[in-house]
Amino acid sequence: NLLLILLLFVTMTAAASPLTDEKNAQVSTEQMMLPGTIEGKSVELATMVYRPLGVTTPRPAIILTHGRRGHSPSRYAKEVESSAEACNALAKKGFVVVYLVRSGYGTSVGPDFEGSVSSSAYKLGLAGAKSIEAAVKSIRQLPYVDPQKIVVGGLSVGGLSTMAAASQNLEGVIGYINFAGFPVNVKEQLEVNNAFAQYGKTAKTPSLWLYSSGDQFLKFIDIYTVRDHFVKSGGQCSLK
């Protein structure tokens, strides 16, 4: 069960104390626009924040982010509401959960930095990582977040961006989760290998990789080879 694996990882890294009565725990949700600066441009990143009610001490936080629908995806106004079930489940475990919509997507205010480099695996990940970095800086300022216990996770291009963010060793982030991360417009194994090898050179924080052997979007990519390149260059990861 992927959710159980995820919960084990974030519990080990972020060390949240589960709520006393998790079954009946209540979660508040709040849509927030996080200010930031990317490549000298001011942005506002749309987020949905889930947090357990009745908890007064700062909590470990989990930031999750989405994928990309092709080369030039249209903005989806309800992107910020995605993955609500998983976010609620994690919040009931005692975490503050932030669903992040990167610049250029949904109702976030800012250009699509990823669009101009989407044919390059390495650059695409770094472009997405800039939104993650801006969000981490803002989230660490929230009074109900423990600024030294943050986990970042992303799906598809969001997963690629997460691993690019891992190469930046963001302050306060103690773990990264790569959910089937890959560059949507890149099918060349060598380029994907090289991208993750570059990320691994500077990534110092443990990461968890979750992939499915039957994923048709990844049929051109051997993820075990990608993992080997990441690890051989110095990265830390556990592939499930």
C-alpha cells in the first residue's frame, strides 16, 4: 500500500505525533496564495493547506505538488483541490499538508517557467524546483509549521522537480518523495539518466522513490538505471 509506505517515510523523517483520536480527528482547510520571487519575477503560488484542529504546537509539514499535462497545458482552475483525500489522511496523522500549485499552473500568479525548457529533462526539473523553493521559504514562516521538519513530494514532473529541489538542499527539508517522477516530453533514456545524475551530485537528503512497473507513461524509461545514476553520483534514495 503506497499510502502506508508514504506514511512510514514521513513519520521516520518528520517525526509527527499522531493525533489522539485519528478516526474522529478534524482537519481545517485554507486556500492560501504564497508570495515569492522566481527569476526576478514576483509570483503568487496557490496552495491548499490542511492542518489538524486542536493542535497548538508547530507541526511537521508535507508539501505535495502535481504533474504536467503535455508541452503547453491549459490552466486548470481547480488544480489546488487535487489530492484532497490523501492530504486529509496525512493531516489526520498530525501533519500540516500543503498542496502546491507551481507557477504557470491553475490559479497561481506567474509565468510558466517550465514551458520554455520542457524538452530538457534537467532544466525542466530545475524550473519546477524554483516554485518548490519559494513555497518552502513561505511555509517555514507559518506559526503552526515546524520550520526544521518539512518533507517535499511530487508526482510526474512534480516528482522530477522534487528531485531537482533535493539537489538544492533546501533549508528545513529533511526528506523528498518522488512519485513516478519523469520529464513528460523526454523519451531518451540517456538524457533522463544524465538529469538525475546531475541532481545526485549535490543532493544530500534521503529520498523515497515510488514507481509502478505497469506505468505506460514510463515504458520508454528504465527507472532502475535512472536510480543507479542518481546513487552513483552521490544521491540517497530508496526505490519502491
